[in-house]
Amino acid sequence: MIDRVAERIPPLDPEIATALAHGQFGDPFAALGPHRGPDGRFVRVFLPGAWSVAVLQGEQRERTELTSREPAGLFEGAIGEGDYLLSIAWPGGEQITEDPYSFGPLLGDLDLHLIGEGRHQRLADALGSNLVTVDGVQGTRFAVWAPNARRVAVIGAFNSWDGRRHVMRRRGGSGIWELFIPRLGSGELYKYEIVDRHGRVLPQKADPVARTAEPQPGTASVVPRQPSHVWRDGEWMSSRATRQNERAPITIYEIHASSWTRGPNGTTLDWRGLADRLVPYAKEMGFTHVELLPVAEHPFTGSWGYQPLGLFAPTRRFGDPEDFAIFVDACHQQGIGVIVDWVPAHFPSDAHGLARFDGTALYEHEDPSEGFHKDWNTLIYNFGRREVAGFLIGSALHWLEHFHVDGLRVDAVASMLYRDYSRNPGEWRPNIHGGRENLEAIDFLRHLNAVVAERHPGAIMIAEESTAWPGVTRRSEEGGLGFNFKWNMGWMHDTLHYQARDPIHRRHHHDEMTFGLVYAFAEHFVLPLSHDEVVHGKGSLLGKMPGDRWTKLAGLRAYFSFMWTHPGKKLLFMGGEIAQEREWDHDGEIDWDLLRDPGHAGVQRLIKDLNRIYCEQLALHATDSDPSGFRWVVQDDRENSVYAFLRQRPGSPTVLVVANLTSVPRLGYRLGVPQAGRWREILNSDSIFYGGSGIGNGGDVETVDAPGHGHSTSLELTLPPLATLILMPVT
């Protein structure tokens, strides 16, 4: 039995007591929890708002009341050897729990070392909130990086958002703070209350490594459930590497999850609803991949996810993390890959986020000339800081590993590569060599891509990079950045400029359609017609086409057909496949009612057939990055605005593509071809089936013994107005 009278407890230093009372004491384990004094073992707890506290010990749960001390909420008393429980009388009832300050250090030295080196590749298993069992007790372990803080506390409804109740332990010089809260389970809301080095209490911070967050407009993090989804995508994952390399057919349907379509009464579909409706649609249309605008948690819906704060958390706008896993699994089971837009370039300055997280420029730069994007009013990550680079790489690996995502499209790479990006002279700092290149960001990207390639073979990394930076898709050990693919922004801008011109004037701008072939094989390219081309007053793709309604639809069909046969993987933003007439509205949905019109339904049928032909014909996809697979037949017919080229691959049928980009039909247009005999017209974008006029070659055409374009035989073709033909020899 415990001698409750004879025990003597060393008095608490008054300065420590005052610091506890005001939430300024940063080493709670030095004062709270079990301790051994000169006369035995005692415990001290600080629980503001508690009426009384008792200790329960032994098999019989022998009860020992603790004595209330100053400041209010401080209780202490003698205890025996062994484990104990706290019985806390709150105004709302009794709570029985283990003492958080009775547990030893949690993270191992290797975890701390790897975090400090930026090399912890399962960062969300170390930092953030994790359900764990410590010394046989279930609860939640919290851990956060805040090296310049004086004190860090976990706050939530479980402690009345009182930062004095669960102050965390600092792990030496690592900058990591941790605490195990026994019996705290999943679903609890929490944030961190941080006192900076000057004693100021900062705005409550969400967890940078939270795996999920509360629904908008709330900004708290949530203790996650243990993952329970059973993956059924083994066949896809085992074959993914061959489905996603530069020789594979890749045709991507880019979507914004909340505005693809809506449910009853305009409700937003969740991930399960998208799995039910989007997945079969993408499969029917023949897309090999869907690409999601960023789905990481973000505070402002109007940013479309491009200003994220929860880089480890799928946004709760569409359900729980497990719901997102169900969506990805559903895609894989239908043979569709999932690419997610990922944003490591910058982050918003919301008070609950990463900005001056511990009272200092921790994730960002102190100097705004290095750390602030004027274009987006966002902060730039400090890529040269190991812990920050490790945080970002940990995020990338989290999406690939925990959600089986097949690739990341890295946003705004150009803004990362150049220190003077969108800055005037005098507004930026040169690198150590006096240049404009961001050497730290370059090293980060190379390391990121190398780690992804090593940890997740078959996953792809895609750069949205709009400059002529050399070697974006070259391996890092060869001096490149190490991406698998790069968006071909130059091709997109040139060809859209051309398509927007009146066909009468196109002969003066002929090179805008051909210039892309000068550099088409310098990188592994994706040809993007993305969301960026249908927002901010740019109108829709259909709206960019000149002329009356028939001419617009014909021009769009011809352009799509040219794109699908041009070297490079394909990407089309949602709505383009039905010739959406108005600009994209992220608060609405695609105008699906347009499909009642034969012209719009025809464009959809065309995209479906283009996807099928592109995937079936090796010559159209296996040589997307191989110059030997492309040959101009007609490159310089400016007067007629005609383009013709061959796509070739040894052992596969040759494909002839001919585009007439004026409104005038061309009769008897002679083209030299490498093979005599009958050629089949496998696609005519002017077909009545697609909403065209039906002018063409009757499905087949025979060669004539007349030389042309370096060949001994040729075809005499009828070229429909504003149309692209695809022909193949009949073997």
C-alpha cells in the first residue's frame, strides 16, 4: 500500500509553474509525468479545467487522489512503482486514461537522422498523426518539424483546444516535436499551437503531413483511420511499366473532378460516384489515362488545387482517402492509368498553413526575392534545405505508394528552374555563379526523379515546362532533369495560333504547323490541350476556330486528327471531346446536353476513333520519340495549306496522314507513297459520321504509276475541306 502521508515531493520551480500556466513551457517531460524524488516516486500533471485528478494503480485499481497546486490545473502526488492510470474529473464527466507524459521517446534515432537528411522516404509514417500502440496502449502519435519553436502543443476538441494540455517533447537538435496521446482514435480534429522563439503564440497550424483534413471551410487536420482498402489492381501494376513508356500509346483525359459532371440538384460527385461514371466513360472513349487537376488538400476552391497545403492528404471535397483509393483501383481494373497534378513549386500564405510555420521562414525563403511568386501571391519552397526537399519527395512517394497513382505531372517547373522567372531586373538574386538558374531546384528535381524511378519503377514523372531548357527528359546521370515526359507547350501555342487564323490567311503562317517537328524528338513529349487553354477569357477550343458553326466544327475535327497523328503522347481537357462551346466553368459541369446535336456528337465519335486508331497502330505511337518514325511528304504547300506525312515503324503498316486546312476541297491531289496498291481511308474527319460533308475517296484508292515525293508510285486523292485523312496500305 502507498504511504500517502510520508511521501515528500520536491517543489516545482515557480518559474516553471508560471510558464506552464501561460503555455510558455517547452519541456513538459522535465516537469510533468512520473518522477523519482528523494523519498520515492511521484507524478505531476497539468490539466487546466479539471476538478480533480486521481491515480489508479495495481490490479485493483487502487485510487490515490492528487493534490491541487498552483497554478490552477496543476496536480501532484505520490505513486507506487509500475504503471498507472489517471482518473480525471471534468465538468462533463470522468475520463480514465494513461498519462501522455509517462511514455518515453517515440521516433527512433534512424527516423530522426533520415528526416534531417531529407531522405526519409516514408515520411507520413514518421511525421503527422499515426495510430500506434505504445507499451500495449493504443493511441495516436503526433510528430512535427518545428526547429525554431519554443514550444509546440497538439490541440483539438479532445483538450478543448487548450495548448497547455498536450505540450510536445522536443527531440534534441532534430527540430522534431512528438507526443503520444493514449486512447485518442481516428477522426479527431487537431492542429498545432506553436510558440515562436520570441514567446509569441502563432496562429493555429494544420499538420503539414496530415493524411486527411476536415471538410471545408474548416482547416483542421484529422487523425486518419488505418488503411483498410484491399487493392485488386495487381494485373495493372505488374504491367504498368510497359503501358507507360515512350513506346506505349498514351492518350490522357484531363479532368477537374468537381466540374466533370454533377449529381442530382447539382451536387458534387464523390470519388465513388466518379468511379461509377467517369471510369466507364473514359474506357468507352478509349483514353488510356485520366489526369486529375491537383487533389491534394487546398484552402481555396478557385485555385483548382494549384495552391495546396495538404501535400499528403486527398481533399475531403470528394470523400475520405480510402474513397480516393477506391477510385484509383476502379481505374486500374478497367485498364486506365491515373496521373495526378502535383505542385512542389509554391504554396499559399494562409495563416493555418506552412507560412512561417514555427515563426521563421521554415519551408520558404526569408528573402522575398527568392521566396515569393508575384504572379500567384504564393511562397516558394526552399529547395536547398534538406528537410524541405525531403518533405516534398516524401509527398510524391506517398501518392505513388499509398494510392497506387501511376504518375505525377509536376506543375510550374519553369518557375522552379529560373530565379528570374516572372521577375524584373533587380527583383531577383543570381546563383553562386552569377547565373539565373536555380541550382537548388535543379538538384531537387533530379533527386526527386531518381528516387521515384528507384522506388516505383514504371511510374512516370511529367514536367509542365514551357521553356527550351535542354534535357528535361534526359536521365539525371546524363545531365538531364530525369523526367519521363514533358508537355510540348511550344507545339500547342503555335498550332492553336494557326488554327485561330482565317483559312484565307493561313498560307502566310504555314510554318506554325510544321515548326514543332524541328524539335519534336528532342524530348519525350506530351501534346497538351489542357485546362489552361479554356479559361481566363481564352474561350473554348471550338471558340478558337474561325468561321461559322460548320466551319468551326470542321476545323476542330481536322485539328484533333492532325494532333492524334503527330508525334507525341496526347492530352485533352474534358469537354474538348464534345466541342464544348463555352469556356470552362469550375463551378458548373460540362455541357453534356450538346451531345443532342449531331455536330457535337460527331466530334465525340471522332475522338473515340482517334484513340482507337492511335492505340492500334504501332506506327502512330511506338515512334512518338523516334525521328525515324516520321517523314514529311508535303511540308511546304503554303498556297493550299496542305500537310502530308508518313508515320512508319519497321514491321508495322505505314500510316499516311493528309490535312487540308482550308475550306476549299482539293481534287486529284497527288502524293507519292512508298507502297503500290490499294490504300484504305481508315479515318476522314469530314465523314458524315462525324458531322462533316462526306467528301472523300469512297473508303479506298489505288496507286498510279506516277512518281512523286521520292517514290515511284503515288495516290491521287480528293482532299475534303478543313479535314484530315488517315490512310493505310491494304496488305
